[in-house]
Amino acid sequence: MRVLEKIFLETVARESLLPRGSCVTAAVSGGADSVAMLYLLKRFAVARNWQLDVLHINHGLREDSRKDELFVSNLSERLGLSFCCRRPDSGETGSMESRWSSIRQSIFLEQSEIVAVAHTASDRAETLLMRLFEGSGLRGLGGMDYRGVGPVRRPMLDVHSSEVRNWLRENGHDWVEDLSNRNTGIQRNRLRLEVMPVLESHFPEAVSGICRSGAILSRWRDLQNQLSALTEGDSIERGELIEMPGVLGALTLWQMAGKPRNGFEEFQKILSWLNRGGRGKHILPGGKRLVAEGELVRVEARGHGRF
């Protein structure tokens, strides 16, 4: 058994991603990562009693879209797997990448079984860096994990894209290259093609190190999610809040404000203000309003006017 196959199985077992007997829909674009994932799923399906089928999403925005669909359809047929293609309408708002991501996510959420997607360690590192450049908080930096939203699972998250391509070549497996991946007008492509090679040439273990940091941050993100038990309503006693360790208090305010993506330092400033006995109103990141009256601190929807 080759190293990549061992890593794949270790990830699936350690993270309990694909339990024995699971029905698994493999999301396959035709690119190297998803094709390798499909071959790996198929190889171990009998031993793990996985029931496999294939889902391809054709956004229809490129000349080669139909060719990619045919490639995945033919591959599914050769492997004896059921194939389904979805051709969604594309939205008109947001960046191209965000639109595609939103469309894919909505389709995945419609599935009644586990959806295996082929994000790799390389994707995880790129995502963390992009969110770091955007100034994301802990929620964004810990975003890509082994378990995605709803039924999404990422069994390839511990392998690098270069390792995937080497494994495919060694086994004589073909894949299709999306020519749009060479378009450096797309932000992620620019990072992948122009920044990551320079970074890895100077720091060979950069991707692994960034991914380890991402895994640690995701654990802290999970801790944030658990704070909901502390803030089930829209208010909290001032004394209870200021007795918390500083970061936990700021996280509690962030949770009450609806987990806005940016502006965490503002919650720390507000907590300091409350500690000094501050009273009154504050507009919070994300648009809600904090009201500190007496011994109660509450967060409410913002009305008309300045406050």
C-alpha cells in the first residue's frame, strides 16, 4: 500500500468521516484531486462496505465544461458507479469563486447521504492564507476542516496536491485540467501559482505547518461554538461577563452579536469599557447594538438613527 493510500485511510479512520456501511456521494469535477479521491473510495469500498455514487456539477461557464462532464460520466461507468450531473443556474452577485462555492454548497445540502469532497492540504493552506490576508477572525481562519457544513466530509485533507498527481501518474490514471485554473485574474489562482511556489521554495514544510495551525484554530473555533450555552438569550449579567477571562468575555460578546466575520478587537475594547463601569450604547461589528444598563448587558437589533 502506497503512502497516499495509508494517509487517506488514516484520515478517514481518525476523524470518523466515512463509517462502515455509509452511503457516500463523491463530488467529482474531473480534476486530479477529485479523481484520485474517487479511485481511493472505490478501492476500499468493498472492505468498508461503502455504497458509492458520483455527483458532478457542471456550471456551464467554460467551453470545456461539457468535456469535463463526459470525462466524469465515462469514469463512473468504467468503475461501475451511478452518475448524476447537476447543471445549476449561476448567480450574479459576489465573486466568481464565492458564487460557485455557494452553488455547490446548496447542492451538497440537498443530498441525503455523506458527500465526499476532495479538498487537500494545499487547499486548506491556501484558504487560511486568503482569510488571513482578508483580516478574518478565528471563525474564518479555522474554517476548512474535515467535516464541512451538513453532509460534507473531506477525506483528502491530509495529502498535498503534488502527492495526488504523482499517485495518479504512478497508477496510470488520467484526469482533466481546468484551463481556468491558470487564470491569475482569480485571486486563489494568483495565490496558488505565484505566491505558494515562492513560499514553499524558501520554507519546504510551509503547507504542512500552515495546516497544523489551521487545525489548532479550528479547535478554538469549536470552542466558540460551544459558547452558545452561555448566551442562549440576548443578555448577560455584567458581573458574570467581566469575571470571565478577557478572551472568553470578548468571545461571548462576539457570539451575542451574531458572530460577525470581522472586528473582534472592537469586542475586546467594549469589554474593557464595561470593566471600567461603562454604561450606555455601542454599535457592534455586524450592525447590532449593545446596551449596558444597570447590571445587565444586552444585544439588540439596531433601529433607526445613530444609535
